[in-house]
Amino acid sequence: MESHNVDSTLTLWLTDNVPGYAKAAHHPFSAKLNGSDWPHDKHTQTLVADDIIDVTIEPQDPSTWVYVAITLLSVGYSYYVSSKIPNGYQESTPDGNSIYSPNARANTAKPNGIIREIAGSVPIYPDLISPVRRKYESNIEYLYLNLCVCVGELDVDLNNLYIAETPSLNYAGDISAQFSQPGSDVTGHPSYENWYTTDEISDLKLVTSADSEAGAWTIDASGDQMTSYDNGTAVTFPFAIDERFTLTGSTNAGTYRVASVSGSNGETATVVEQIVTRYWDGDGEDPRYSQGSYVTEYEDASSTTLTTTTGESVDWGAVSGGVNWEGPFEVLPQGETTDTIEVDFRFPRGLARTENDGSLSSLTVAVKVAYREVGTSTWTELDYSYTNNTLDELGFTESITLSGVMRPEVRVRRVTADAGTTSTVNDIHCVRIRSLLESPASYADVTTLQIRLRGTNALAQTAENKINIRGAKRKLPTLKNLKDHIQNSESLSVSATSSIMRFVAWSIYDASGEDIINWAVLEELETLLESRGDSLNADFSDQTTLWEALKIMLIPAYCEPSIKEGFFSPVRFAETDDYNNLYTPDIMLDSGITRTDTHFKASEPKGIIVEYLDPVTSSNETVKCFLPGDHEAKAKRIQMKGVTDKTRAWRLGWRERYRLAFKPATYNFSTATDALNSDYGSPDALVSPLKANQSFFVTDYSQPVLTLDFEPEFEAGQQYIAVLRKPNGQFSGVYSIQAGASNNQIELVSPNTLDFQIVSDPQMEPTICCIGTADELVQRVFIRNIQPSGTETVKVTAEEYIPEIFQNDNNYPE
């Protein structure tokens, strides 16, 4: 939260204080004036005393973060709103949950979801680009998957591909796969195709039945034609062409086959009378004492002449071809079309007849598939038949090229009658119907994986969503290459890396497209982190802002994000001997400096347990950071995303444990504009009046003697030191001193020469000299917040520097 005084209009204040505001086409904030919504076109109105404006930065797309953060924060000082470590970490109670959600360890579809960004190397469970396609080939079911691995390029090959815990190369002949880099052609692998499988059919058993056709049926009969009525209304004849039916309760009782259908509603059928022969094919005449089955055979009569009737009530039912058709099923969502469909059939128990001697003889089953465009009346029918003599499960996929591009509806039916005996096995199921949709030939900016799996006992169906990648590493440009690309249009050249700063730099540039990085700071940090072996290995797949993601990226570097003079400039908190600036009582306003201490609470954690991802086991491991007296029951659990190394997790955990133990104090004070010399995270020095230190203006310097504006006091037996505040606010010291020849002079002992030139210029701030004992004079702090209040005052929050917090930064767990 920031507070500012606006003297004229909001537009003028923003123009003066926010770089780039005036020329921006869109301003990503909303405002309220005295509690009421205040539209942008009213921001030019002159404000009056006591007007209160509330400005809220609105959530935008990721690239907007850079504009928002930099324009609002680049006002000549650095500012970072965050709670103290470890709140930048991923925290949880010790409930044993994974760092990643359950879906992170399975292949799932994420409609309109976030495409993961990979930093370094972590186990990856790719997301489905399109639905899984299953297809029968030579009685074997194959799975076709098109998977999204991550944004950007990976150093990856088939050696990195796993099915559950097993390397894919162990399944020689059962798997074919290809990794496709961003923008490359994916059509070389059949899994690139996008197939939609309808949910309306799932292993539908096709049956025949002699049950009566429901309804209050009457018929008109004459010659070889029948016209059907239901409750007195002419309706579509209830049996399809080539379907046989039995007619009872009629002067024309018998079995007939439908030869054709006519009429405006398809209500009139031309029928052919059937000669029905039924016999026992067993090895004896008496079925009770022999093996075999009854066989029913149908033959068309030479002619059909029906007794003429009108409005005669009848009962009838199909004897082959199912109870009419199964369907129709609309096999595509609204708005989608296709010119190709596939229908899967399977015989779950095989297809055969068992003979008396136990041998198997062939059987044939015929089915029909019909399709038409939704909203039309004419069906296109296709016939398929299957013959075999096996009790093994069989599967078949029928690929159908439609008569044109359409949104089809499909129906299926069995033509061959069901098995009438236990010696005949001919169950058939319609397993799936799917349609081919538009399929991209490449995917810009994204690495993808196309894979074809053979369904075998070795590859269980449960493995289909356990496809994972291990050991692959993100490829990124070096800092120099990226800088030259941005500033001089040099071509990008990427290489595998787990570099923290390379990923940070790329993420900012990828989101903004602008040169808004402090390259010198990132390059210095890169050199340091590489020498320490610190790296970033993380999966960013949850919705967040770039700023929040940057916090996570920088944790393994002991850094926090910050903006300085309009450029991204991360700040590293570590053990240091440096002082940047010096703040003395002379420049502090109001009540001077206040110190706030946090005291021990009985309820606070006792110990730290750090959870990190082990890249070898792909599971969560823990490391404990316990002081004497700590115990697991009251320990705080921290989930360390981005860290895949026990040593690094242990070091970060000890930082938090020592923070809990030492509890750094907080200092608050105000200055005029002096504090704008500091940046967020700056290691500065405070001279506190709480410790009775002495502060003076320097009036003259003649090495090694300083002349002061008042006489300092020295106590016998004490060793005194001095620190100086340069006119620009910078720190100079520490100097061992002794009393000088005059009462208002001190003599520098070690070192005996100032590290800067004192200039007597009334236009410049005076040089300030503070004197005290070595154990009381200076308090080193990290600047945590700088908040201008109007144009005259700056409020500062600083945190006590305690070197013991960093004592394990370079150590190793036992």
C-alpha cells in the first residue's frame, strides 16, 4: 500500500510521477473518489482539500504485470510489498500433501488451462492436447496420445520417456513416440490427429430379440405390402430393410423379411414370406442325451401374397437385427463437423461354435452402420461381417469416409441373430464411435509428445495416464545472448540449463517483450550462483501473476524481486560486511527512530521440516532443521518449490529456523528525501540516539585530524570509533579514533585517512561524524520498505541484520 499527496489532478500527478503514463493506450487500474467509482475520463478534474482517491491495480494478462509494476514503482526508489521469509515459500501444515496437485502426477486434459513452464529439470506428466484415441489393429487395442509437454524447448529424447516407473525403451515394439520441438511438423506421427469420442456409446452390446414391438399396432395388408399404424396414425414401419419379423394374432400370421420401405413416412413395407426350418444338429436324435444345438434357418418363399385386411390389430416382433436400431447418436458437439468417423466393435468372448468333439468351427456375424447429416432424412447404410473360430477376444475398427463434411448422427444394429445355445459364442459390442476433427500440424512455442501405445498385459490400461518425462532440461539463451537479442536483434541460441537468472530473465522478457532488466545485477548474481551450484528446477503450471512467480523463482538464490529506476533488479539477502548508506539522528524527523522486538511465544513452531522434490524418485523428500529442544510434533513444514537438492533445501530451512530463533528487530524512522538514496534490501547502517552516541558536523579535515562543530566526550578506558555520513548519504568507516589536540578535534588512527574528499559547499549536505564505542555505535540493517509520504517525507522500515541467520549458507547436512 502506498500513500501520496496529489496537489492538482490525478492525471497530472501520474504524468509527472509515472514514466510512460501519458503515452499509454490503456491504464490498468481503477479509481474511486471519496468512495465512489471514478471513471478515467474524470481524472482531469481539479481536486479539493480532503478528497481521498483509492487506486487499485486491476488483474491483467501476464504481460501486463511488467507495465503495472514498473510504472507504479519506478519513482526513484525501490519498493517491494511482501511478508518476510519464508512467506515467499510454499507453506503448509504437516499434512503430508505433495508439493504438486494430484493431477500433476497424471496425464489430464486442461481445457483453457495454463501451459506449464519448466525451469531446469523436473519430472513432467504432460497434459492431453486432444482426447485419447483408442483403435483396434489386428485384434489389438492401441492408444494414441497427443501431449503438451511445456512451453519452450527441452533437451529431451526417448531415453527420458517413462511409463509409470518403467523406461519406455523397455517396451520395445509396444510403443512408438516422437518429441516435437516448438513449431515443428507433428504430422509424421499418427497421434497428431484430433479425434472426438462420443460419450453416448460405451461398450454397447448389440442384441436380437423376439419380444413384441410395443404399441397399439394395426396394419393394412394387400398383395406383398403392409402399412403400419400406431394408435390409428400411419408411422414408420417398425422394422428395417432386411430385418425379419414374426407376425402373430393376424390372418397373415407368419415370419417375413422387409424387402423395401416406401410411403411419405416410410410406413409401407414390401415383405417377403420366410420358410423357416429348425433342426437339431447334435450327435443324437434326442437333445436330452446328445451334444449340439438347435439351428434356425430362413429362406425366402418363391412368392408372397397376403390376405387383404384393413385396420387389423396385430402383435409382432423382430427375430433378427436387434430391436430395431441402436441410436441414432449425434456423435459430435454442436458446431463441429467431420468427414471421417471410426466405429469400434469387439467380440468379448470370441467368435466360434464348439463342436461335439470340442473343436471350434467358424461363425459369421453381420452388422450394419448407418449415418446421415443431423436434420436430414436419408440414411447411408454400410454392411460389415466378421468370421472367426476363436474364443479369444476380438476387436475391429471400421473407418468410414462420409459422403461430405457434416455433423453426423450414427446408428448401428446387429443383423445376425444372437446365439441360441451355449455352444455358440457370437456376442458383439459397439465399443466407441469417434469423429476426426481439425488437427493442427504444429504447435508454436510449445514442446509436444506424440505417442502410440500397444495395449498388452505389460502395459496395463492404468498406465495410459502415467506417461512421464524424467531428466529432460529446459533450453534457454544465456544472459548475454538474450541481452544482445533484445538490444541488437541478435539471433537467439538456446542450451540446456538450470540457471536461476537465465530463467528469470527469459520469463520477464517473454512476458513483456521489453528491455526492462538490470543486466549487470543479473550477471553478477549468475556468476555467484553458478559458483555455488544453486539452481532452479520447478514446474510452473498453476495460475498466478508473474510477480508472484518471480518470488518463487528467486527463493533458491536467496533473492527477492525488486524494481529499481524502472528496471527489474533482484535483491540478494546474505551475510555481508558492506554498508551502503548511513542514517543518523541528525536527518531523522519527528520522534526519531523506534525499535520493535518480537518475543518468544509458546505456540510458535519448534523446528523446521523442509519438503522438496527428489528428481530421482519423483517423490517428496524431507530434511529437518532442528535446534536442541525442537521436536517434530511442533515443527513447521515448508514446501520448497524449485529446490530438488537436499543440501539446498537444508540451507534454506536453516535460514528460517534461525529467523525463528533470533527474531530480527524492526526499525522505523522518517527522513526528508534522504532515504530515497536507499534501495529495497540495501545493507545500511543506523546510528541510534537510544545508545547515547554522539553526532557532529565536520567543519574541517586535515589528515588525519577532523574538526567538529562541538566538543566530543571521551571516557577513560574506552575504545572509540567513528563513522561518517557523506553528503550523498553513503557510509564511510569504520575508523578507530582518539582525542585530538583541540577539544573539538578527533584523530583518525586506523585507517588514518578518509576514503573520500570532504568538500565545503553550503549547497551540499554537510558531512556528519558519529562517535561511540565499537559495541554500540552502528547497527547494520536491511531496508525492507521505503514509503514516500507526500513530497517532503519518506518513511523507512528496516530489519536488524543478524549474521547468525546466514551461518549455514555454505555448510552441508550431516
